[in-house]
Amino acid sequence: QVQLVESGGGLVQAGGSLRLSCAASGRAFSSYSMAWFRQAPGKEREFVGGNSWIERTQYYADSVKGRFTVSRDNAKNSLYLEMNSLTPEDPAIYYCARYGTPYSGIHSYQLEDYDSWGQGTQVTVSS
């Protein structure tokens, strides 16, 4: 079973930037599509952005398109989320997730398709 550990969350002013990291244990990281989700208090967990196992294929929720960038470093078994122009709508716990099946999951936005999750990292935005 893979372990996913997020880091990089914190407090940032509106308009600022943060970079989240997700470190994955085990092998075959490059074979899986990966994604970031977030959950704000009182709301359902929602898709933020994904990076498929096919290199250079990223996909985003409309709410973050143009502001957030998902990238991965397969040599380091790591997934990243670069967040720019943060707004008061962005605060949440951000989760890293791995798609349930290797070599699949291109452009998958569905929470139920991901079966491995990290513990999350908190992002807070001050206005």
C-alpha cells in the first residue's frame, strides 16, 4: 500500500503563492495518475488538479485554471501543486491522491476513482 505525505501548507496573504508537495512511498509512482483535491469546512471534497501517468498531461478544475499548476518528479516520487494568486475561496485542507489503477485515469476528476490518500495539509489565506 502506498503512503502519501503532503507538506508545504501554511498561511499566506490573498494574492500570494504556496507550493505543496506530496511524497509517495514505494515503486511504480510513474505508472499512476495523481491528483490534488481539497476540502473546506462544511463542504465536500473537490477535485483541484491532476497529472496523468502520461507525461505532460495536466487537467484542472475551472476554479483554479490559470492559477494552479500540478507537476510531478518521477525520480523523486513526488507530486507538486504550485498555487498562485490565492483568494479567500482557496483555503482548505489539500489532499494528494493516487488513481486506483496504473496506466489509466487520464483526466479523471472523480473522487471515487482515487483509492490512496494522504493526510492533508492546511492552506489558509488571509485577506
